[in-house]
Amino acid sequence: IDMQNIFADPSSDWYTKDIETIVPKISQLVEKFSPSVVFTKFISAKDPKGAWQAYYQDWPKALVPPTDAIWDIIPELADAAGKVTGWNGEATTIDKTTFGKFGSEFATLLDFDDEVYLCGVSTDCCVIATAIGLIDQGYKTYIIEDACKGMDKESENAAVHTMSLFGPICEIVQTDQIL
């Protein structure tokens, strides 16, 4: 989920501290699960509606086109993102203007007996929002806790705890368990 420059750049307001520590784990997971891997990207809306207008008043630097480099997958994972073909055999990056990345594009890639493993940033925003969408639709969802990072440890732990309450549909696991 959302391993993008905007979250990896220490000068960004959206910097996720220690994001670099999860990159090796995510690389290993991509290798294990390829080609059934989906990268996601948060992008800003061209013309935000509703409460998103106030959101971007607080974060005007993020109100840039989807082609801006801030939205690119981080260089350490860009090659991997370009090579995965997902379930449908086509390059699979889901770009959404919402925190949660589950939606019709994601659903077309899944069968109800599929298990979904989530990792990335940020645990306390886009990961939890995506997990809840999957959980609500009945997909077995695993959160790979040590391959996720939150904006800070307290909110990361709170998000993991919240997702653990959705068991047995959602389970919290570690990279070593999956590998």
C-alpha cells in the first residue's frame, strides 16, 4: 500500500518515519507473491469534492497532478512495481484519490477464496482503510505488521490493534511467518 516518494521523503509533511526499514521485507514479499502483487498509489483529485476540499486546504503541497514525482513508487521498489502483473496478467498499480484502495478495480482481481496480504504505509491511514474495505466484503485479510509503518508508533499500534479486532476475517502476521 502506497510505497510512494511523498511518504519516503524526510522533507515531506507526509513523511513516514523509518519507512526504509520495511523496504527489504516488502521486496521479499513481492518476490514471494509475484506475479499476484498489486501496488497502490494515493493521488490527489484534480478537483476535490466535499470534505476533501478542506483536507487539501491543510495539505496544499499534495494537490498536484497524478504524474508528479511525489506520487511515484519509491525507487527501491519501482522496478518491482513495473514487473508485477497481478492476477489479470496486466501491469497492476491501483491509483486512487481515497485512503482506502479497495474498490471495483481491486475487486475485479479477486475471488472470494483469495487471501489478501497487506503491507506498506501508512498503517494508521491507507492500510487500515484498505483493510476495512476488504474485510467488509468478506475477503480473508492479513496485515503483515512488520512490513507496515505508521505516522508514529502510538497510532501504528492503535491501528494494528483495531484491525486485530476484526478476526478471524483479519489476522495480524509477521513477514517471517509468511516467507
